[in-house]
Amino acid sequence: MKDKPELNGIMEFGDMPASEFRESGRWALDWLADYFENIDDFPVLPRVEPGDISRMLPSDPPREGEEMGEILEDFTRIILPGVTHWNHPGFMSYFSITGSGPGILGELLCAGLNVNAMLWKTCPSSTELEQTVMEWLRKLIGLPESFWGLSYDTASVSTMHAIAAAREMVPGIDVRRQGLCNSGKRLRLYISDQTHSSIEKSAIILGIGLDGVRTISSDEDFRMEAPALAEAIKDDIREGWTPFCVVATVGTTSTTSVDPVDDIADICREHGIWLHVDAAYGGMGAVLPELKWVMKGCEKADSLVTNPHKWLFTPQEFSALFCRHRDLLKRAFSLVPEYLKTDQDQVALNYMDYGIQLGRRMRSLKLWFIMRYFGTSGIQRRIRRVIGWAQEIAAKIDNHPDFVRIAPVPFSTICFRAVPEKSENDGDNSATVDTLNQKLIHAVNRTGRVYLSHTRLNGKLAIRMALGNIRTEKRHVEEAWNTLLEEWESLKEEFMEAG
């Protein structure tokens, strides 16, 4: 890593001098470039215990300003040892959110400009660039022109806004003015047993309540069962509920399964129910011609979310919401005090009208950089190769006597389970085998070369390997597999000896 810069004294008034900013900035960019070149040298997971970092930090803020050189030194000495390296090519735990070079540069300029794009007038470039980038993204994943897009920070927030818009579509209630408590209706929201937990959080926030959420069973491939949904809706109507929203998923969190959106959409249309599609992970797969099938039926949805900060190499945070009912989204959130009224309101787009937040970063800048730098073909090549590697790992698991794959692999996430030869019937030894798999995950993660996570499917603990980091090469995937085998052989021997 680069030596710390020798910097000037701290100014009594005003900001950091331009010369010092330039020198510190060069150090930071050089440090990052070295970091990416040598990232294999870091353990993916930090080797610290809870409290280790906070004990090294002063309990009180500094009375006087400190030299930037000292701050940067403490960054490498104190902060860096406690960092989980999401940009590491061996990070195969959760869905990757790697920040690419062009995205990081776009983020740098975004931070430097530091605009608040709440109104068109407060930053015309931010508003109009976001409109353009959202149109590019819509075309990239194959949504029809009827969808209008805007960005939020995360899919959780995007989905909450979509459900709020869905609530506006319910006839006979005025939630905006009277709230749900005076509506006389019990609203029902439908999810599957594989749906992301953020949907239930949205139900809590929006006054639907957890009792207003009904969970639909999934099939053997962990996809929502459309017939069960249809029956549940009919049952609820008979019981006096008002079904108003269904959330389908393209790329579930645990297994990346794809719900039968086409069938679900037809059920929703029959009953006048809003369909929201959570394609935060899987939606980006549609940039590949061979994966266009994952969007089948999404053109019938009322809203859809996908996250460029997953497979599109965009630094956190960037989530894209596409909605066919822009008017309802605005009706749910627009509230304009006098001091925010402008002469352009009748002709210009003000993003503050479409969400709870007033302040909005110029986050489209980083995605603009990425889409221009890599181009559609470059994005496709990078996504296609990790999916290919995932298929190779899935095949190795299928052919290994001690491993069982327990979910389909439509994208680049593999869910599997180690089952020693001694355990002929995994179901009879599920608790023991669960413990063994948990030990295997810990053993692999302790090496520092790979970071895997877990999930639970049909009551059984499963190992979860998610590929997608832009810096991952085939050698890293092979190293992850070999590390898994090495640690497994050691654990298996102990297990067999224990009898």
C-alpha cells in the first residue's frame, strides 16, 4: 500500500485546502488501486471479535482537528482489520454487491458534487440523467414502455413504495387522509414461504400488519404455488378480507428460484389485485438473451424492482423500481409545502413527489458510468461467465458421493448439503448432519480464502455459494471448491471415527 501523504496543517477556517485535498485524494485512489490489485492477500472475513474495533477508538471526539495523515494511518491500522471484504473474489456468501472501477469513480463525483435532487430545479442534470438511465435499464431487462422507472437506495425501500401505491388502488378507502384504522377494511397481502423478509417489514410500516400477510406454500423447486394462491384469495374474500397485493419473486433470496409470474399475474388480474415482482437479484439475469424467460409474465405486473448494486457492479446503494401506475405512486407520497413550489412544477419531474425521502443523491451518475464503460455486451459477458461457473460447481456437487444439491440453479447461486456416506438416510440424521454442515461452513470461512453462507430449506441446513463478484476469476471458484473438499475430508474423517 502507498505511504501516507505528508500533509499541511489544519486550516483555522474553511475547508481543506485544494492542495491537501488533491494529495489525500491521490493517496486514496492509489490505495484503492493497490487494494484491488492485491485483494487476494486479505482474508474475506475479518479475524476480530465483537468489541475489538470499538476498543481501539477513542470514547470522545477529538477536541482539535487532526492531520489527514494520522486519520489515513488509523484507517489502515484500526478500520481495515475489521472490514468484511465484499469486493473480494472469494466473497461467495450473500448476493455480491461489488463496486466496479467506473462505478466507484461515478460515486466519487457524486459525493463531490453533493447535490440534492429533490426537485428538477435543484439539479436538472440529476433528474434528467436518472430518467435516461432508467430507460436504458428498462430496455436492458426487457420491460415494456408502460413501465416508468426511478431509483431508491435498496429493494426493501423500493418494494415498500410499491406496496404503498398498491394500497392507493383499493376502492372505498382514503388511507392518505383517514388512515387504515378508519377504512373498515382488512387488507390482505400475499407472499410465498420464500419471499424476502422486507415484504413483511413493509406490511408493518404501512399499517397492513403481520396478520394481514398471508403466506402461500412453495413447490418442490421453491416457487410459489399459483393454485394455492388462487384458493387463498377466494377463501379470504369469503372471510371478509380485501386482497390488494401479491408479491412474486424472480430470484428468491435463499435459492434464487423463479415464481410462475405469468400464472400469478393472471390470478391478480382476475381479482383486480396489484402484482409486485421482486426481481432484485434475478431481474438482471434478463440482460442475457438465454435468460429472458425469467421475465415471463412480468410485463403484466404493476410494479417490479431490480438492483443494479447486485449484478450490475454498482456500488451500494442503487435499487430501481419500475411502475405502470406512476399516478398512484405520486398520489401516495406527494406533499408539497410552499417553499418547495417552483415555476417548473407543471412541466418538470420532481422526484420528491414519488417517495418518503426529500433528499436524493445523484446516484444515477455511477450507473451511467458503468453502462457506458462496459456496454451491454460487456455486462452480458461478465454475467454469463459466472452463471457458467455456477453450473460447473452444481455438476461437481451432483457427481460427488458426499454432497447433495437441494435446489435448482437458474442463476449463479448453489444450495447444497454435505451428507456423509455413513448417513444413508439424511432425514434420519438431519440434526447431526445440520451440525456437520454448519461446522463445514465455519471451517471454510476460517481459511480466509472463501466466505460461504447458509440457509434452511425444508427444515434442513444448506450451504449456500453465490457467485457474481466482478473480480472473481475461474481460479477463485476452483479454489473455493478445493477448499470445501479439503475441509470436508477432515470433518468427514472425524465424523466417521466418532461412530
